[in-house]
Amino acid sequence: MKRVVVALGGNALGNNLHEQMTAVKSTAKAIVDLIEAGYEVIISHGNGPQVGMIRLAMDGLTATNPEKYPEIPLSVCVAMSQAYIGYDLQNALKEELLNRGIKQPVATVASQVVVDQNDPAFKKPTKPVGAFMTKAEADKLVAEEGKSVMEDAGRGWRQVVASPMPKEIVEIDTINALIDAKQTVIACGGGGIPVTKEPHNHLKGAKAVIDKDFCSALLAEKVDADLLVILTAVEHVAVNFGKPDQKELGNVTVDDMNQYIKENQFAPGSMLPKVQAGIQFAESKPGRKTLITLLEKAKDGLAGDTGTIISTQTQEAKV
């Protein structure tokens, strides 16, 4: 049985409570298709819209009475998003499994991920969170609240926060124990709750949101997965994206992708981290591969029929 870590993108979760409750139903169907096909599936997910929404709500509460409701740390907002998304996702998965006659336990693990407090990312925020804004709204946020913002792949402006690299998953032994007990596990949601190691074994929340693709690659390594599946809004990774000579990539090597990165083919904060995470996992152990494709094409992608498959050698590319 092949072990697969599936990293869900924002399109698999929606942008608010009602969208999420609808989205997870179709997401659950796609994931259970993989379980039914015989794959052992571990799930991670993003949280950009959700953590931004939670932070906005918490900031609003603080603004009404800062003495009674002090500012909620970003790490706590990430923890809230893990439970909120996990709650909907595990219920949708359990429902879909039972409807197909599959008695498979599903569990969400509140996952802390250690980052380096000296990571240069803390000095240069790059991770988009929350809702899209107009340029005028973004300028107002910078002027009035001192927030960092950036234009996000032609879709509008968003607040950005630090995105340090994940170093260690604190609850990895728990995650592996649940996998060994034949449970479907949802872990490292939103890239994990960012923490730094302090004296006397203390873990301190960090003001950051870890990129979920890099964390998913680390998770896939630590659970000894065969495959990392990064689900996004396109069926294939493409070079010359949006140009007349756009080319969709199928089976590609790590060397191919590194060359495309040198050519600045992939947008930072969008496709670039997915490709970099895919390379990281493919290089971590002989025979490992990464698939990048649409949610609804995941099963076809694992069958080798679509998507972009990254491996260390051309002959290994097909799943």
C-alpha cells in the first residue's frame, strides 16, 4: 500500500464558513476515492483565508476593549484555524467513508511546528493571508495599522506575514502512532502552529504563518510517504504561464524544475513554493515523487494520467 500525503489548497476549503462546509464535501469525495483505491492517505491543508478571517475577528474584539480582550497572537489564530478546518474536514470525510461502507477512523492533530527564531523571513514578510483587497484598501491598512501588504499573483492585494521554514513537527510521534493504528490523519494544518524553542523545554508561539507546502513536504518525509500530492487550482504546472507559448509540464525531473526556477518561471507566493516543496520531497529519498494537480484530478494523477509529476530521474517520473 502506497502512503500519500495530500496537501489541500485553498480552493478545496472555500473562503468562509458556508463556502467551507460546501467545499469539504467534494474534497472528501476526492480523498475517499484515493482511500478506496488502496492508498494510505495523510492530509494537510492551507489556511490563508481562514486565519486571516480569524485574525480580523480577533482584532475587532481587541479594538472594542483592549484591556478586557488583549491582542490574540497569530500563532493562536493558526491553532484556531486548524481546529475549525479539521472539524469540518474530518466530519465530511467520516460521512463519505461511512456512506461507502468504509469503517475508517479520522482524527485531526493540533500540530506545532518548530521554526528558527533567527530565520530571515521574520524580517521580510511574504506569506499572504486573509481576504483580497483593492490597492486603496491595502494602502489604508499600511497607513493606519502599519501592516505589510503585497500584490498576490494579479488577484488583488493581501496582508502578508512572516513565513519561516519548518524545521521540526512537535507531534510527529503522535501522528505516526495514529497512522500505524490505521487512522486517516489530518495534521499540520495551515503549515502548523509556528513555535520557537525556548529555555527549559518551553515552546513559544511565533508571529508567522508557515507555508503549508513546505510543511507538507516535511510531514511527508517524517511519515515516510511514497508520494506528496500538492493540490492546487490548475491541472498542470506550466512554464511561460499566460503567454502564447505556454507549456504544461507532465513528467519532469528535479533538474528540469531547478532550471525553470532559475528562469523565474514560477510566481513567488503562488506556484514557486509548491514546486520548491515538490523538489524537496522528491530529493529526500530514492523513489519518492511529487504530484501537483487539481483536487478532482488527484486519482487520475496518481494513476499517471495527468498532472505534473516531479522525480529525480525521468524513468522514475510515472507514478
